[in-house]
Amino acid sequence: MKIILVVGARPNFMKIAPIVAAIEAWNADNPTTDSIAYHLVHTGQHYDEKMYRSFFRDLEIPHPHVDLEVGSGSHTHQTAQVMLRFEAVCAEQQPDWVLVVGDVNSTMAATLVAVKMGIRVCHVEAGLRSGDRTMPEEINRLVTDAIADLLFTTSRDADENLRREGVPPGNIRFVGNVMIDTLRRQLARLENLSPVTLLPADRPYGVVTLHRPSNVDDRRVFSGILGALAEVSRHLPLVFPIHPRTRKMAGQFGFDGPLVDLDPTAAPPVAGIHLTDPLGYHDFLNLWRHAKLVLTDSGGLQEETTALGIPCLTLRENTERPVTIWEGTNTLVGVDPEAIVREALCALEGRGKAGRVPELWDGKAAGRIVAALAEFPL
Ligand code: UD1
């Protein structure tokens, strides 16, 4: 069997790493008859050292066979460029399957190309729905799931969403969460590595990430969030590895005032919002795993904090990952500054949510995916 694995942007890399490892493990166990040949395609949606290369290194992902180098641009431009360039790869490789992960523009673009060429597509992390069609990722999820052939889900509510949208139950497989496969593996490796320690682990601090257009491209919303973070940071120093989009918008709006660059050589900061450039997987994991509190608009971090039992406040009005609220440590606070401060102080007083790890987030999801693919009749 031949399969093309597609990645495009930062949150894809931690999802593909365990799948590559599981394919290699499968091939070691099935050296002759049933081996799986994979061809790794990076679309180049994220392209620089901090958003791409350091992740491949940290997560031991092999060098991609192809880099489509699409780069940044409008959604239409990015999607169209992936489609044009990916079509040529599919024509040349003639795979049995294309495997896509997550919900970025590259996910949807590669799916459209493959389906139209008559190539089977499987989607890892299918069925998540925020119900918010102003989110570009929600459109990517809806389109991908509507046309892909085999849908691998991380939680039971995702199965339910897919069934409600008319996906035949036989095309849905609840396999667990590949991102947690990566988290477990890298946590174990961290003991033997020397990741950057930005703040001493015995000193309380919080971690912030923020990059959604709805939060940082709107002056009023962004200003409200920063005001709330400044208030929280009077009680708990905040470290903020800042996404390029967010840095650009903060500069444009003139919001740099409360944001100071973190100085790792200085005495531990007492208050304030301390910026760093985006961090690689290991350095970031080493930072957030010791945090008292995480405030984020990321998708993946809602799940990762639930897996490690760290209180997480999600600065959005909705989430496509409700299991992290029903079962985990996540609280949806929205973007109202007062609510953000209230919930943050509540968590700091030790009244944050306790949670449990959701079903099948056990570090073995990628193995289940590869086994399901190997069994699927071609
Ligand atoms: C993309 C994904 C989003 C994901 C996020 C994680 C879509 C629709 N969005 O959003 O779901 O949560 O990645 O990071 O696919 N830039 C760099 N270096 C890079 C890449 C981008 O500096 O390697 C800068 C560029 O100025 C670019 C901006 O960041 O314009 C935004 O990048 P883009 O890929 O358009 O979207 P993200 O906001 O990163």
C-alpha cells in the first residue's frame, strides 16, 4: 500500500509524527507482504525555523519527500496554490491513500485534490465542530469530512457530529488522539534532553498563546484581551510565546505597551506579560507543563492541558473540543475582559477545574489508525 501523508502548518506536525512512527513499526512487523510505503508532503504553509523546522527536529519527523513551498497569502491563494502543486504530486505518486490531519487550509486543499482524482482520503481528527462558520478552520473541517472516505475521531461527540451530517457509520473510526501520542512520547524524552527553561519551575507563572484572527485582528477584542491579561499578570507573571500574526497586529494597533520581552537572564519577573518568539515543541512543553494556568485560543493546547491536568482558560466563544470542558480542565471564558480576570483569579486561588483524561487518549491512537488502514479493503 502506498500513502501520501500531508502536513502544512504547525499544529499538523505533532499529529503526523506518531503516524510516521506507527507506519515504520508496522513495516518492521510486516516486512514483506503488507508493508506500507509513505511519501511525506509538506505544503509549506508554515515555512520558517520557528514555525516548522524546529518541530521536525524535536519530533523526529523525517525530512519531507516534497516541500510545495506555498508560503503565506490569502486563504484563496494558499488553498489554490496547495491544490495546483499537490495535484502534480498525486499524479506522479499514484497513491492508494492520502492522509490529512487537523483543520488547516492545507488539510482541505489536499483533500479536494485527492478526492477529485479518485484517490481515497482519510482524515485524522475528524468530526470536531465549533458550530462557528466564521472560523476558517470550521469550513476546512466541514469540507474535508463531507468528502473524505475514512474518518478517524478523537472523541465520541465527533462521531455523533459526523453521523448527524450523514456520514455512514462504517466510515467513522473512534481511535483516540494522536496529539496525545506525541505528548506522551516527548514527555518521556524530555527527561534526557535539555530544553530551554525560561522560568524556574518552582516559581508560579502562567502561559498565554493567542493567534486567532477573531481575537487579534479586531482592535477592540484584542485590546480587551490584553487589558485582562495585564490585570492577571499583576498576580501571576505571564509568558507569551507570540505568534507572528499576533506580533504584527500588536505593532499595527500600537498595543506593545504592556508587552515586554522576556529576559531569561534577569531575576524571575514578578509581574507583566513577557514575550518570547514562538518556541519549538520541547521548549514550549517544558514551559507549559509547569504552568499554574494556561490562557489560550489554540485548539491543541486545550487538549494537551487536559491530558496533563493543568487548568486552561480558552479565550473564545466556542470550542470544537467540548470533551475538554465536559471531562477535562478546560473552561470556555470567551473574550469579555472581566470574565477572563475572574476565572483566572479563581484558578489561582486553587478553585480551577479538576478533570480526567478522555477515553482512548492513551498514546496508542496512531497504531490504531495504521491497523485500520491496513485492514481497509483496497
Ligand atoms: C494557521 C492555521 C490555524 C492554526 C495556526 C497555528 C489555517 C486557516 N490556519 O493559522 O488553524 O491554528 O496556523 O499556527 O490554516 N508566518 C510566519 N512564518 C511562518 C508562517 C506564517 O512568519 O512559517 C506569518 C506570516 O506573516 C503569515 C502569518 O504568520 O501571514 C499567519 O500565517 P498563516 O499560515 O496565514 O495562518 P496562521 O494564523 O498561522
